[in-house]
Amino acid sequence: MTARTAFVTGATGFLGLNLVAELVAGGWRVVALHRAGSRLDDLARFPVERAVADVTDLEALRRAMPEQPDAVFHVAGDTSVWSRERERQRRTNVEGTRQVVRVARERGARRLVHTSSIAAFGPQAGPLDERRPSTAPRSRVNYARTKWEAELEVRAGIARGLDAVLLNPANVVGPFDRSNWSRLFRLVREGALPGAMPGTASWCDARAVARAHLAAFERGRRGESYLLGGADASYAEVLALVGELVGRRPPARVLPAWVLRTVAAASEAASRVTGRAPDLTPDAVQLMVDMPTCDSGKAIRELGYEPASLRAMFTACRDWLREERLLD
């Protein structure tokens, strides 16, 4: 039997690598898209075909995407929360999605699975479900606005005949994370955090999210969105778990949001002098303050989504960091 073909954008990213691992394990032929300057050592572990293109480059994308792929998994996205990178983020998240949708239609893709984010729903009171209208257009966070606009590009493609499903993960944790929530392990170990953020959010395991992408291809309903969360915990509870996993005492106090905003503003101002991305930015603080918890019931019922425990996902992340000697 001929293997099914998957075209994966963002294949060298954190979630993309977890998806590639699931596809390879399932016997798929994988065409993995990456930019010319992408780090390839993680992707090199998998028997995939590599294609080089930026998702904003229409002609390069046309050359990269095979004819009539069974699935296009559009995972590529710019998650920056630094104001200096907003223009780049808009090009990647909005214009890039527009180009992927266009080429998927041209190439006759059987289905596109679009990786969005819970942030695309904008500031909300939780628990959030898929029926809630998005407030992202009013968000102060560029990432939230661009992920919502990217969804509009996918829905425009659906209106023109594209078969597509949208996934909205919450805070994703797991292996292959070099720069997202995995940073908490370093910050807690080094005692670099003055306190915890206020509030509670939903958290999801990268491996479970990757499996949900395959399930969305198999049995997701055309044009539907699926929220992927599962474990709800406060930021203080997360820091306590991270501290336990690295053998360090995390900060016990919860800082008011105004204090964090003040620190973030000072950090971003300093970044304009140093040119280095700050650890904390105003957009990052606002995104965490705005982040609601979510109800994953629809994904559980329709996709067979299996949420993991908070301990399981953070333990897997820590173990991977240790295997890669990134925590020593």
C-alpha cells in the first residue's frame, strides 16, 4: 500500500517536530518544510524529505509542496511577544497562512490541518469553548491578533472549496522545546524569577497535540475548530512543579500584574539598547493575563483527544532537556 503523504510547515519547530515523530511512526511519507537558516539537527533524526522555503515566498512554496498531498499540516508560526518583531510576525502568521492556503488549493491537497492557538480567541473569561466569538481584534497582543487573522485566511480558503480543520492548543509543553515554556526550568534553577504570574491557564502535552493533528485529518469536521487543553493550573502551581522537578525552591509569592508590567516595560526598553530579546515583555505579560482556561470536550468527543496530566508533560519536557544536556 502506498504511504500517505504529509506536507508539514514549521517542521523544525517545537510542535512540528512532535508531529513529524508521530507521522513517521505512523508510516507516512513526510515532506518537511523549513527555512534556509533553520536548525536541522533535531529534524535529522527522522527519515523525511526536506524542502526549503519560507511560507511567505509563494513561488518557493509552490516548488516545495508535492502534488495532491493527503494532508497539509500548517504548523509554522511566529510566537514572538517582542514588539520589535511584530512586522515579521504578521508576515509569517497572516501572509504565510494565506500562501499555504493558496498553494494547498492549487496542489489539490485532500485536507489542510491548521495549527492555530487559544490566543486566537482573544481575552476571555474561562472556561472557553469553541462557540465563543473571538475578541482577538481588540487584543493588545500582536500574536493573538495575527493568529486570529490567520484563521480568517483559512476560512477564506474553505469558502473557496478547501477542506480544512483548525486546532487551537493552549499552553503546549513537552519534548523538543528549546525556547518556550522549557525556559522555566532554567529560570527556576537559577533563581531568576522574582515571583509567579497571577492567574490560571490550560496546559497541553505536545505529543497529545501532535496526535490530535492526525485525528483532525482523519475525522475532524470540515471548517470546525477544536480547543486542546486538558490540565488547568495556576502559574504558581506550574512553578512549584518545575521547582520540584529540578530540585530547586521556586518563588512562593504571586506578583501583581502591574509589577510584572513595570518590569516588562523596563526590560523591553533595555532591549532597544542591547538588541537582545528580553525574558519578559509587555506582550508576554498581557498574553498570560488574558489567557483563559478552556474546555477540551469537543476534541475529546470528536477527535479522541487524550489530555495528559500537568506532571506528565513537564516531566517529559525536563527529561528531554536532560537528554539533550540543556539542563546541565
